[in-house]
Amino acid sequence: MTDNTYLLGIDFGTESVRAAIFDLAGRPVSFAATTYRTTHPHPGWAEQDPEEWWEALQASCRKVIAASGISPAAIKGISYDATTMTVVAMDKRGEALRPAIMWMDVRATEQAARAEKSDSVARLYNGRGTAPATAEWYPFKAAWLRENERETYDAAFRLVDAPDWVTYKLTGEWTTNINSAALRMYYNRDHGGWPVDFYETIGCGDVFDKIPEKVVDLGTPVGELSVIAAQLLGLHPGTPVAQGPADAWAGQIGLGVVDPGVMALITGSSHVLTGQTDKPIHGKGFFGAYTDGVVKGQYTVEGGQVSTGSVLKWFKDNFARDLIQAAEVTGLNVYDILNKQSKDLPPGSEGLIINEYFQGNRTPYTDSKARGVIWGLSLHHGPAHIYRAIQESVCYGTAHNLRAMSAAGFEVKKIVAAGGATKSRDWMQMHADVTGVPIALTEVGDAVVLGSCMLAAVGAGLHPDLGTAAREMVHEIDLLEPNQRRHEEYQYFVDAYANTYPQLQPMIHDMVDRENAKRG
């Protein structure tokens, strides 16, 4: 059966929907992607048309089947992921009543501010009264819709997160995935499920009539591919469909991080850190622990850095234009040139410290007003020093997050990394040296769609659980051990990095408030 058994993973990202076919051993067969539009009707708003999603999925599925050369009947399981806190209002026929309110949409700022007034917040989310309230999350967007588009709100039979929209479109079943519920909707099985009083404080206590009652664990069968969906997608009707999560946590699964003590590091414009524990730890400086959020019976912890690769890109675009021109002539990669120029600098870039908070801080401060800091400059320093110090700052930020988790009792024994930063072995080695934690790299760089295929395998009964799927489908190809001497040398600079922002925070907030007031 293995030779003729394939899995389909669907990834609804911010810019496109990707479809990928893998075999049962986790080897990629084919990929296809189709883009769609994001509109911004007002500042801070972001919307997409679910009908465009559906049309794009049809195109991607047909393209990926054609590229694979296999029969649709050979696909034995399907699962999916999507951006989370992308809220869709749907009628009883399953049609969208308005454009989806995207994850990045922050129109619900006023509603989010009400969370601080709720007496129940201490038993939510991070369990100790440290739950951040961000306008990106589900209850605040639901409350905004109720107050500002009441006719649409009342007409909505279902108000769901994007992964649950996918479930319905594929199977006709209404479910709420545990990943969105636990990580972004304040659902906690350890404390009775939905915090109704909290939602009432926010202003949408009646939204539970619109949230699908069935909260489903990841990888659980949610139904079969409907005849209509199969016809439109060019797939085989009756194919088992398994419950999928938000995209970042599909990536965690695709890196094989399904056991306690291991951390997934998903890199790109930002860094996402997420891992599993066997007990509900809580503390300052990280998010979680979320009950059953990825693996049933375990708890998920989360940290992140808003600006990482994006700060390197900022430096490249603004201060390395001569190298960009040279790279265009020679065909070299600009980052390779920058890495070569800065490679021999010692730890600490000869006395430079940078806080990479150019777009705020996600953890450990959860501070949208945080901004970047550069200090220690002298006339000796040049562009290579600053570039190297940015790379180090990202690593310091990762170490700072791990320290917060360690203080709460979560010790990371290994990191498994994916994304853009893994293209630079030296920068990955720097992450290992600074954190003191070994970093593994896997064979399949596209961990998100692989994670969805792993869930498909579990849902179809081809692997008994995610642990088995990880052992069979995720293949580590490299392990970067930390250089202990460099690790010890870096600790002074991690301390300096960690001590910088708390001292400057009042001045930075004052400056941000002043600039915001000038813009009105």
C-alpha cells in the first residue's frame, strides 16, 4: 500500500494557497500555489474574499495533481492549515456574508481593551493574569462585528476561524479546531472550556450560538471529502479529511516537534518559537501553556520575535545598495556577501548591542510600542559590525525567550529549525552558540505543508499518532552543536541585550506616543 499511498496537504497562507502531495515516508512529490488579494479598506484593516480562497484552492489542487502524475484515488488522506484569527461570517448555506477579517486586522482595539476589566482573565490563556489582549484575536473581532455590523452579525449562522471554514468547504461539517480554540480563542479544557463571562465582558457573550460546538483535536477525522468539493478540486470523493490547525503549528508538526522538551523555531521575517510540555506551566515572558493545543494530553508554549529577518532586510535595502548592485552583476547573493564580510568579527561585534524591536516586541514584553535600539557605536565600527550585531541581536532575542521559559520550568533540550534563516548555516550556528541548545535541520524545508500531510496520515489511520508520523515522515539531516567557549562568551552580551530595553522603555513609549499624536 505504501508505494501507492499519497497524502494531500493544503496551506492557506496570507498571500496564497499551496497544495502539496507527499508520500507516507514524508517525501515531497509535487507542489502548487495560487495567489489571492488582500484589501485594506481603512488603516489597520485587512480583508480577503473567501470566494477567492475557494477558487484559488481549486486551481492549486488541479495543478498539484497534474504535476504529480498520480491518480486522485491514490491520495488516501487530506488535511490543511490556514492563518488563524482570520474570522469568517457564514450563513446556513455556508456562504460568506462579508469579506474575511484577516489575522493582521487590528480594528478591534477598543474591544481588546475591555479584557483588562474582566475578573476572569486570570484563569484564561496564561493562567496567572498575564494574558495579553490583542485586537488580532477572535473574541475582540466578534465583538467589533456585533457592534459595528449588527445586521451581518445577526445573520451569521457561523462565525469561524479560517481553518474551520476549510473544514466546512471540504466536508460540509461544522467543527472548531482545538488549535484555534486553545491558542487564540481562550478555550481551556482544564478550566471548563469556554469562558462565557469573559466573552460577555468583551461584548459578545451570545457568539457561542455561532461557534461550532464540537471542538476537535488535531488529526481527528472530521469527515470525507464531499462529492461537490471533489468535483471542483479534481480529487476523489470520500477521501478522509483530518482536522487541521493554524499554519505556524502545522509547521511545528512538520518539524517533528510533538514531544516535550523540544522547541520548533520557524524563521522568516519574524521568529516563532513553539514547543510541548507535559504539564501546564505558566510564567511571565511567554504565551501558554495551552491545553491540548497541538497534541492531546500535552501543553503548548509559545514565544516569538516580531522583527528578525525583516531587520536584516532593512539593513540590506538601506545600507548595502552598493552590494545589491554588485550582486546583480556577479549573480551572487547579497546576504552571502554580507555574511562573508562580517564572519570573522568576534562575539559581541566589538562592543555593539542591538534590540531588534523595530516593529514592537511579541515576547517577553508583549509591547507594541517597543522600538529598536543600537548602542555602543564608535568611529571604529562599520557596516559589517552593524550587520553582524543585527544577526546577534536576533539570537539574543531567542535566548531571552528561552530564559523566560526556563524560569517557569520548561527546559529546551533541542531546537528544530525551518525557514529562511536556515539557508545560512553560520547564522544557525550562531543561534546554537548563543542559546547553548543544539539545532537540528530537517530534509523538508516546507514544514507547514508536511505537517498538514502528517495530520492527514493520522486522520486516515495510516500512522497511529503524531509521534509515529514524526518518526516516519520527518528526517533530520544536520545537527549543529553549540560551541561551549563561544556560548560562555556570549552570555555577557545576552545579559546586556536583556537589560537594555527595560531601562529605555519609558523614553521609547513617550517618543512613540508623541509621534502617534503628530499623525493624529
